[in-house]
Amino acid sequence: MDKLTVLLLHGLGGDRRGLRELADALDGVEVVVPDLPGYGASPPLAVPHTLENYAAEIERLRLSLGLERFVLAGHSLGASISLVYAARYGSALDGLVLLNPVSEATGLTAWLGKLYYRIGSWLPPRAARFWLCSKPAVYLADAFVIVTKDRARRRWILDMDYENYRNASVPAMVEAFLSYFDTKFGELAASITVPTLVVTGTRDGIAPVDAVTTLAACVPDSELVIEPGAGHLFPAEDPTRAAELLAAFLPRVALTDTPNVDLGQV
């Protein structure tokens, strides 16, 4: 039986560490967890950080790793990139997993987010970094998305995000977020031909149930899971449950016993 590789992509403002527990909980598969360009140890792209350009970079990574077949899984921004990748470069995919995919750039939350990041794009570099990446900015952003009552985990996520945002590329964050508004997610989803798992939570205000349900309905071969009480940071807040869902999906493509791999950069 061919070896199964799962490539995991993190969300906006994060790095590979946010998905490390999820990756470690997956047995019997090879797991590759890179830092997306502009985050962690990966330098920014030389072109705008649009979802399309990120998808092209994932294809470059696949080729550099020599992956003939693989399963692509992403969280938040990583899920949106994964969706675009599946539509544009999906011939090498055995399966697709979208965790809390951001797919509907409408409504008050989306409008406020667009205004927030648009202001960041207008500011001089130092002011933009303070506006988007200062401790007060990160604290307020995390207060909106963290739902776990586990104080230690809340502190771990917040401390990790303080460091992540301090090191992240501001243009990467701004350009990626604004790219949501130029992406026709429904049309792209309709062209996906591989088995797809779509997950969100009842308390996710960024990838709300209605929007994710609509997205899943566009994918011809999709399975939708709505986790009661889960928020937008579901894979970081409850990695064990996220791994259970992913592991239950993988038999649709095949399982083998291989080690995990952690890549520091794309």
C-alpha cells in the first residue's frame, strides 16, 4: 500500500506550532507541517500574498518534497489556501480537509476585518506593525476567537500568538486577508473532485456554521462536521478531537505506518 502523507497548513498570524499537537496525535501517517511564507521560519513571498499565490507555493513545496500523492489539510487561512489549491492543482490530491475555512467575506465581522486590515495597509510599516501585531492588538483579536475555558491553554495560545505576530510579515497578513474578498470560493469548491472533510464549530464567528454549510454543499464529495461549542481555533483548543475527525476521514484514502515530519519553512 502506498505511503500516505498529510500536509497541514496553519492559519493567519500563526505558524506550524499551532498544529503540532494535532499532527502528533495522528498515528500511521507521515505529517508535514510547514510555516507558510511570511510566518515562522519562512520568508515572505516575492509576489503578493494572495490565496492563489499561496496555492502555487504549496505546489512548489509538493514538487520539492517529491510528493506524488498526498492529503492536504488546512486551518482557517490554511483551509482557504487548501481549497484554492485543490481547485487549481488538485490532480495530486487523495483528499482534502478544511478546518474552520474562511469562505464568506460578507457581514459585519467581515466588514470590520476588512476595515481593520485595510487601515493596516495604509499605515507606515512601523505603525502598521503596532496596529496589527502589538500585544494589545493580539490580545483583543484572541479574545474574540478563543472559546476554551482551559486557562492554561488560553495562556499558551495567547503567548504563542504574541510571538507569532511579533515575527510575522505584516504585508503577508494584510494581503492574505484582503485576498478573501477577491476569491470566488463557491466556484472553486464546485470544481473539487476529491473526498473532502469540512469542519467548523457552533461558536466560530469567523467561519460561521451557515457560511461553512453553504461552502460544503458546493463540494461534490464532501462531509460536513459541526462541532458543538467549538470556536475558530478548534485545532489548537481541542487537538485531540480534531485529530479524531481527521483520522476517521483518512480511511477513505488509505493509511500506512510512517513517521511524522516537521518542516520549519516552505
